[in-house]
Amino acid sequence: MAGLPGKALAQELIAQSREESRRTPLEGVIQAAKAGTLSDEQRFRLIGRLWTLERMFYYIYGGWGQGLEVNDFPPAVKYLFSRQIVDESTHEMLYLDTLLRRGWVATQKNAFRHPYGTFTMDSALAYYVFSLRNFATYAHTIRIAALNLGPKILELGWMEGLAEALVDDDLQGVFASQFVENRSHVNMGRRIVEEFVEKPVETELCRWACATAKGDYRRFLRELSDFVLGRETSAEAPAVPAHAAE
Amino acid sequence: MPTLKVDHERCTECRMCYVVCRELDINAVYVALEPLHRIEIDPETCTYPGCTACLPYCPADGSIVEAESGRSVVPPPPDLWRRKGARVPDV
């Protein structure tokens, strides 16, 4: 294992993200859950927006998949990616099931039409989705480093905190049942970075992509938290992406 | 009335039953809230034998069974799809 070229980078990215995952913009929602003040309406908002983001991964991964070609990476890398696509689809189903089971929407079609489940362009959610989709133009190793060793670790952090705080067993199960798959995605990312990121330019690209993805994900989490708690959203998307302004 | 359940020894988790059930707005097929996220059928919501729409889409023989008798309904036995009144609900 010591001879793996990207081992130090993987450790660095994981350590940074774990540190950041201790306190995410979703802290207010976790505190409300802990205090037992998260209303049914607020839970609906939370699951509705998470479902909207999760279903956009079909679009993101569709773009990423188009960038994979024959013999560019060993089959193991593509197997891990396909596994991740299935898991993400499962999580989308979990959220939709919850919307239906709780009676927040009557049908799948209603979920798409409801304001909490609608995808809108002018949102931090859309900004994050397009940010990830744009990684389709980078090598698979770089985008996996960006997502799996960035936002995925932040997500695992707030999700563990929220599941622990929730007194609602059903909703707790929705989040807690995702832990194994989320940890698996982090491990997939670690393995891919350890094994395939070798050149200094790739290392720098991974650092930049991971920081960019986390920044955009945090912006989405701020928007989500404000929406759930009924606060005015203060998180404006920058007019010019950070990397373009440099 | 008989009810349906998934035989997890045979189910491949392809999720076709889930897709069909959602499209018909019956919503009886769901993802279990456990780490394996297996597909299950809610007998309270499932309208079998009134609806048998998921059965012909299931690719794994024997993976959906009648809970009471254990009889396999994949592929659908003739008495199901020839049964008078059996229909796919209107969408």
C-alpha cells in the first residue's frame, strides 16, 4: 500500500473534508431536530429538496459516463462508478418513497410538480448540479476525487449528525440506511485517487476540483438549511465562477 | 385475498417492479430502510390479484411469490393473466 502514488493526496483530501464535515451549514437543521422542533412541514421541505438534488445525479453521472472510453481506465474503476450510480439511484428512490409514505405527495407526478420537488435554475442547488456536471470535461480520477473525497464526506458528516438527532424513527432510517453506501463511495474515491493520481498536475487539479465542489455543495447546504428553517437565503451564487475569475 | 412478497434469494434487484408500480401510481413496491436497501412489497397497498402489472416485467423466475402459499408468480401462471377481470389499472 505504501507504494500507491496518490496515497498522500487521498489522505490529505480526506483529512481536510473530515475536518470541514464537523460543522456544515446544515447544523441549524440538526439542532432543530435535536430540540424536537423540526415540524412536519420542515421535514417535507428537507426531503423534497434532497430528492430534487438526488435525482439530478442521473444528469450529472450521465455526463460523466459519456466521458469514459474503452481502455482509458481499468474495469475496476468503471465497476466502482457503476456501483455508485446504482447507489445514488437507490437514495433517490428512498427520498421519493418517503414523500409518498408520509403523504406529503399523492403520486410520483405530484412530487415532480410540487414546489419543493421542482428543479429551478436560479438556485444554489442548480449551481452545484452544473458545477458537478462540468467536471465531465476532466479525467474521471479528478472528478471522483472532487466528489467522493469532498462533498460526499461533508454529506456523511451532516447525515450522521442528523440521523442521531432525529427522534422520528422513520426519517432516521432514511438517513441511517445510507451510511454504508456513503462510506463505500468515500472508500472508492480513496482507492481511485491512491492508485491513479500520479502526476503533479493531476494532484493540483484534484485539490482544486475538490475545493470547488465543496464550496458549491456548502452553498447548496446553506440554501437548503435556510429553506427548511424558513430563513431568508443569504447565499448568493457568484456571478463569475471562482476559477474563471483567476 | 393472496398477497405478494419478494423472494430475496432469487430477486436480482433490477427494480423493474418498482418502476412499473410507480408509473401506475399504486406505489406498493418500496426500498427497505436497511443498509441492503432491498426491494419489498407492501401488502396493504398492493392490489394483487387485481393488478399483476409488475409480474411480466420481472426477469428472475420465482422472485415474486404469493406470501400465503409460496407459489411463484414469475413468470405469471396462466390462471393469473387469463383471469376474468384482471387488468392493469388506468393511469
